Amino acid sequence: MSEGTALWWEDIDFENKRLRVHHILFMRNKMDWERKNYTKTADGKRIISLDDDTIRVLKDWKERQSELNIQDFVFSYDGMPMIKSTLSRIIGRYAKLANVHRIQAKGLRHSHASYLINEFNVSVLILSKRMGHSSPEITLKHYSHLWSGIDELIAEEMAGNIHIQTAPKSAIQFNGNQAIKKMSSARIPAKV
């Protein structure tokens, strides 16, 4: 959540549809905060591609903020960074409107990952980079259970693609493995 609340408008490239994550926000309270020039891990610094719908929503939000003379923080309604409790209330309000279970702000991150896996079958490597994980193993630790349905999809895709034919009948009679028979008869001592 500290990466999201640290986002400034300069971190969003509207033309190329990209979001640059390279700060975290350390908040003691609404008036006492510090925007740090690093993320939790080195791999946390990343560039994330954005879809057209998200770009449109961000442009609309930036326009609304401009009318209120808010310039820096993306997640702000008064020029100051948004605190956890405010974000929690907003999420709660929208959860109630949508008639869905209320989640914490960090749950949005997990929802995003789940959505990408379930709807787009995104690879673990791409998801790992998008989430800012230091390795795909960390991504698998948290989300491997979501890829379980992929096996069924692969089986469906394979159906009809493998052509199985029965081999033509051979005239040779099969009497077991002849090499084993020869070896075992060589080991049997001769009767005296």
C-alpha cells in the first residue's frame, strides 16, 4: 500500500501508458510523512504497463484534482497523501455498493494478481515482475494455487491434437523377453 500512496502524477506516463513505481510513503500521521526514494526491495522498483480503461480513469481523476488545485499525489483529495483509514473507508463504501465482502487495501493487490492469472493466464515470470517480487518463487509461494485450473485448460487444448493409431499386427510371436530367458538359463547349473 505504501507504493500506491507514494505515487505522484509524474510517475504516470499517459502517452506510453506506463506507471513507474519507485517510492514508498512512510507516514506517521497525515501531516507527518516522508516519501522515500526506494521500495521495499530492489525489484520493487519497476514500470507497469496500464490498460486504456485505467488510463481514462486516471485522466478523469487528475482533471478533478486539478479543479481543486491538487498537483502531486495521485491518491489525494486535499493535496496530502491519503492515510490508511481513509482508504479503508473508501474501499468499505464501494464494497457495500457492490454488495461484496470488504477487503483491506493490500487485498486489492492480491485481487489484481488473481485476476491476471484467472482471466489472462499470465505467466509467473510476468506476474512476478509486475508485482515487484524479487523472484518467481515468491510469486509462486503466494499464488501457485491459482494456476491449478491451468492443467485442465491444457488438457482441453490437447484434445484431438494427438493422433493415436494402433500398430499393424506383426507375424512374429511374442514369448516374453528372450534376453532375460537366455540370461537366466546361463545361470542355472547343469544337472550332474
